Amino acid sequence: MDLETAIVATLPPFFAIVVELINPVNERAIEPKVAVDLRAFELGANHEHLVKTATKLVSGAVELAGLAPTFVASLTAGLGLVVEYAKVWLRGNFHWSHLIILGGFIAIILLLVLVVMSYLAGQTYFQIEATRQPWPIAPRRRPWCTASRVIQWMIVSTNIFLVLLVWISYSMLAEHEAS
């Protein structure tokens, strides 16, 4: 793997982190728009509650949609790694550590996907944003542990893992090409 390829492989996870951390579609941006959209319901006794519920519902949907850039980054980084390792293997420079890195990548991404899917299973968009669910790894309720916070943490940590994996692979492949 050359330096240019490593830099290009780092870009999708990096941009997925930036999109997650600087998300312009957040609860503060959504609430005023929901209030305008629900103005026709102002005569109801629970108008404020309706606005808060609708805001949480939309925020949960937006947070769930934020998983898409991470899955795209995982696929592009993963395919890039497979191609680079395949080039080395076709030249006859197979090393067992390459298989460990690719196997570890696939196992961790599958584990994260399964954890997210099992954690979110059966939750509505409102529940994703509003309720504190026990985290499957440590089944205690935590004050920060709404599903949307868990999703945000998983998006950032997965993309950091991808960036690290690309640079570890770059250093390993550069070392094998030099020898």
C-alpha cells in the first residue's frame, strides 16, 4: 500500500466522523421547525408535549440515518484493504498477520452491526432519542445512555478504528514491500 492509497482510504471514515460531530440536523435545529409545522394544533391542551415528542421522533430518525456514512466508510475502507492485501498476496508475499488484520476487521464490523441491530430492535424513533436503554454490554441504565448517544459513540469509535486499521495496514504492507 502506498501513502496516497492510505490517505484516500482514511478519508471516508474521517468525513463520517466530521459529519457525526458537526451534524447540522440536531434537536436544536429541529425543534423550531416542528413547532412551525404543528402550529395548526396549538389549540390542543398538550401542544408543548406534542412539539417535544415530534422533535424527539425526528431527532431519533436523524441519528439513525447517521449510521449510513459509517457503513459506507466501513465498506470503502474494507474493500480498499482487501484490494491492497490481495496485491501483496498475488506477488507471493503472504503473511499470517495480514489474515489476522482482515479477519479482525470483518469480525469487529460484524459485531458492531449486530450489537447496533440488537440494541435498536423494536425501538421507535422517539424511543431512540428519549428513553434510556440498558447497554447490552453492561446492562445498567446510565444517564447518558439514550440509544442516540450509543449510536453517536459507535459511529465515532468505528470510524476511528477504521482510520487506525488503515494506517496499521499501511505500515505493515510498506514493511513487507521493503523486504
